[in-house]
Amino acid sequence: MSSSPTPVPVLPEVTVPLNRFIPSGYRHYFNGSREMPYNRRRFDFWGMPELMPMVRAFLDTCAASRDADYRYLFTLLGSELATNAVRHSESGAREGSYTLLAERSLDGIKLTCRDGGALGREPGRWAGREYLAVDPAASDPDAESGRGLALVDALATDWGDSGWISHRHVWFYLAYDLRGSAWAAG
């Protein structure tokens, strides 16, 4: 006698407020307020694409004292770094994480994204450096991906990375006056 498997009921979608993921002492990092001045602001994010709204809220709040164009551009470029960490590093693997560090100066904000290192790296391949470069195919209008670093390259005042395969630090600097950015030319 064979029995058919019991069907699994469809589970309801569960929505959890983002502030449930944020310790109370850090909630001002995400509220869009200009009230909390800072020199350095750091937060560790789980490597889950579902948390990108939280990442964007963090980035927007880091640039809250600036005009709408600056806030938009800073959030766009920071989202690119976070997305790359989730898609192209161990940060996006199970229980992975990455860190965003915003450092404000008199002239602009530097954002650094520290990820979990290259996906599928070979054991023992920790020595030496491999620096990131803009993908030449990024300008192809039919390409489905690969534009993130090209955006950072064109729109940030400056950018770079540590080159370390085991834990990459990718950063950009965005001057308040947007000098060095293709955005300012538009």
C-alpha cells in the first residue's frame, strides 16, 4: 500500500519591521535624520539581498546633511558596493556579512565596504593582491550585469580597493561639490 505524501500548505508571507534587525543604540543610523553628527559610522550587515532597503536607509542617513542630488548619488554608489559584496563574495553565502564604514571629512564622505572575500577561492590562495578593474563590457547596453564598478568609476570623485582576495575593502570618495564626478557635468 503506497500513500501519497501529505501536501505542504502554502505558508503566509511574513513581514518583519527592519528596526527588529537594528540594535536600539544604532537606530539613528537609519532614520534619515540630520540630528546626529558623526565623523565615522560603521555597521555590519548580513549578506542578504532582502536587507538592501536597510542598507539604503543607512547610506541615505550618512549623507542626510547634504542636498538631494548628493544623497541620491551617495546612496546609489554605496548600494552598488553592497550589492557586489553580496553577489560576488563570501558575504552573500550562508551566514555571511559585510561592513559599511562611512567617514566624513570637511570636503566629502568616504565609504568603505569590507566583504568576506572572493567566492570559491582556492585554499592557500591568500597571498598577493588582485585589484578590481572596470569591466570593459560595462558599456554594452545589452549586458545584464557588470555596470556597478563602471558607475562607481564614473560618478565617484575617487575609488579603489585593497586587492586582498581573502577580505576585500572596496571604497569610494564622493566630494560634497561632486568634483571628479560625471554627475557634476550633467
